Amino acid sequence: MTITIEKRLDSLISDAHEIQKELILARMRRLKTSGRRQAAWQALAEKISAQWDSVSAVDEIAAQREKAW
């Protein structure tokens, strides 16, 4: 009787370890994807900053908000 309980417990423990491994792997895949997205946005920001003229962002927004009636 105790041997079957021990076997079941060992089986449950090994299943829990497998689930934990799968969760860690899934989290790592998510982080890789997130890192690639962040790098893409950073590259885009640098590209836009390189092409930006001497007008500051604050001045540009103020000019766009001015009403010319």
C-alpha cells in the first residue's frame, strides 16, 4: 500500500517539475519576443531622431496646436 502511494507521490512530483520547466521555458520565449520588440522600437526611435531637424518637440507640438483662423 505504501509503495503505491510513494509511486504516486513520485509521479506527482515529477509532473510538477515538468510543468515548472515548461512555465520557465514559456516565460523565456515571451521575454525574447519582448526584447526583440523593444529593440525594434529603439532602432526606430534612433532612426527618427537622426532625421529630426533642429526644431524641438515642444515647439513642434505648439506650432501644430496654434489656430490660424
